[in-house]
Amino acid sequence: MSKYLSLYITTPSFDAADAIGRTLVEERLVACVNIIPEMHSVYRWAGNIENAPKVVLIAKSRTALFGEIEKRVRELHPYECPCLVAGPIEAGHQPYLDWIAKRRLGELNNRGSNDASPKLRSSSSEGSACRQITIS
């Protein structure tokens, strides 16, 4: 089994996507979230074919955290049946995978530690291959 997952989540708005994404990062459930602001979805719901704009989140995390991520997304998401699917990351740019590993995912912070106020910082100590803004 793969150590890491790529998660695909859709939301009805940027605000919902941003709130879910920030919470997942702040609570160390995911290493990072990419938000894609405009996507069009066609689907069947309650017997009707629906067309709706969606906002996509793509997140990276550890496989072992999927249950916690699913629970948190269900708590935060405005839909009764949110789109949340995950696939294993079987291969990737090793410095990026190392960066995910160094995010201390799953450790308590805003879910129970003394660090109640995460701070934004630039994470460039892993080298220029993976420079991102993260919440720690």
C-alpha cells in the first residue's frame, strides 16, 4: 500500500473550498491543498440531470489519515453527499514526497495541543525544488 494519497474534493463555492482546505492544512490532516476555482459538473441527482459550477480541491496526505480527513470533510462540507475520492501516490518527484513526509501530518496542533494559532511561513529549507507557503 502507498504511504501517500492524492485527494479530489469538489465544493459549490470558493469560500467553501477555502474553508475546507485551510482547516485540513491547519489541523495537519493534509500537507497542502490546491484550489482550482472553476470547473463545470454534469451529474444525476434525485432523478434529475444537473449542471453546476464547482470548485476543486486537490490535496496530498498520508494514507493512514484518510478516515480522519473523510470525517472532517463531512463535518465542514455544505453537501449531504460530498465528492471526496482518493487515490494512492505510487510515484512522484522524491523531494516533493520528502516534503510531504516532513509536514508532521497527523500530529496534534489545533486539534489538541498548546499551539492554537498556526503561523504562515515559507518552507524553503528542503531546497528550492519545493518552495511553498504552509501553515505550521
